[in-house]
Amino acid sequence: MGVDIETPRGSEGLQRQSRRSARGILRTAIAAWVGANVAVALTAPDDLPFDWPARADSAPWELLLETNLALIQVLLMIGVVYWLTRRRPDPRVLDRAPERTRALRETVGLLAYGALGLGGGFVLARAFGWHPFGLHLAGSLVGTHEHVARAEVLAWAGYNLVVYAVVPLIYFRRRYSPTALGLRSTAPRNDLLVIGVVLVLETWFQVVVGRPDLFELPAGQLLRGASLTFALYFVGTVLPAMVFVYAILIPRFLRLTGSATATVLYGGLTYAGLHLWDAWTSFDSPGSAALSVVFVVFTYLGPGMVKSFLTLRTGNAWVHVWAYHAFSPHTLIDTPHIVEVFRVR
């Protein structure tokens, strides 16, 4: 990835083993990424089967170009975070994880629970005629869905909060301290530095590249809409992701793999998996389903990797919340969507 992201310190032999493992995992990930790009370029239809209002006129090659440019931006951001944290004390994230057998049991159990949560979100939402509940509200980031109801938004936020944040936190908080779960800072000044720099860079990128529509809103509507958007997405997306993936799973991935590179990749894949039911996806046919899975990974692997890397380098699961999730992109991009759904005036 351009920088050595192996953060845990141990014996020289273990470090060599981790480096070899990281290189193998990284080669596999690169090969899979290139293979997916080639497969989409050769087999995807001119009109992708996605409900993407904001990208309706984009050809597959344009989307692939955007995807790979976004990955470059992700890797540059990882490099910035590495530089900002190069002199801080090792947060020793590995020491916060339980021993390997227990870590494996907890990881498998939590991933199975997450899969059940996705299944429950599908069944519950469909029962009311809504979009299946995933980590993102229908219409997030890719264009407003006019048929999203207020009740759907509130149910989505409440469901995700309970299933992915409240229940896992109650279970694991009885067994582990706030520090072990990455809920307490061990280097506040550096955490604030990382949050400030990453937030500025990501906001600049979203404004320049994404050109969000919120700045076209009148000042009063913008203030009310942004406040409501922040609250809803904080409850429905930010806290669930923070607790489920970054507070709980990241230390366990590190324990099981012994590799920070693998942990960053697995954290990114888990984050992507929680977006499986994004409203733009299509599972009407095997081809559409395969393309949907590929583009879910293309869309969310990179951001999930940045969040994982931020957690590993700082040992603080809250850092990515403020630097790379709650304000940018969601409040920045999704405010017009919430303004429309709730008819904020």
C-alpha cells in the first residue's frame, strides 16, 4: 500500500512472519481488484442494472475510472494518517484483543450475528414495503429516492442502532473495558490532529469532486437539514459501524491474522458487507447480483480500509467517526436527501 502499516510490536520472528503474510494477502487483494475491473470491463452491459440517479448517465468505463481514482485517494489518505501518527506511542491494539481461541469464537459469532441482522433488516423492511435495511439509508450518496418515507428513515435508524450498536455493545462491554474496545483515547492531542487534518482533506475532496447540492439550500433550511441529517445518520450508520466493526472486530482481526494489512482489508470487506442491501443494488438475476456485489466492494472497501487504518494507528474507534464519517461524507452529501424526505423548510 506504499507504506508499512504493520503496527503491532513483538518478537523479530513474529514480525517477519507478519510481513510475509501481509505481502501474500496484499498480492491476493491486488489480483482480485484487477480481476474484478477486467471482468466488469469485458462483461458489464452499457446500462448497469443499478438505481443510481446521481450516476444515471455514467458508462461502465467511467465508473471504473472513478472507482480506481477513489482507491488512489484512499491510499493517499492512509499515507497521510501514517505520517500524522508516526511519532505517537504504539496504541497496542493487539493487546486489547482476547487470546486466539476466544477471539475466533467472538469474531465468528459476531459476523454470524451481523448476517442475521442483515437478514432481519431485509424481512422487516420488505414487510412494510420499504427498502431492505443495510448500513445506508436508501438514497444515500448516489441520489435522492423520492419514495423514501419518513417512517422508513426512522425505522431504519432505530433498527441499525439496536442491532449493530446497542446489543453488541451491551454484550462486549460486560467483558471488556472502554480502552479494550477503543472507546477511550490514549493520545488525545494526536487524535485531534488526525481528526482535523483528515476531516479537512476529505471535506475538500468531497466538495471539489462530489460537488454536493447542500450549498444551494437557503441558510435556515441548510442549518435545520444538516442538523437532522447528522442526527439520523449518526444513529443509523455511524454508531453501528463504529461499534460493530471498529470497536469490536478490528482488534480480533488483528489477533487472528497477526497482520495489520490483513486487518485493514478485512475491516474494509466487513464494512462493505454491511451495505449489501443498498437501495441501488439489483438481485433480479445472477448477472445483476454479481455486478451488485462487485460494485458494493468497489464503493465501500476503500472507505472501510481508511476507517480500519485510523482505528489501528490511534487505537481509538471514535477518530474515524469525526474525521471520516459523520460530517464528511454523510452530512455533507446527504442533507438535500433528508431535506426532501422530511420536507424541511
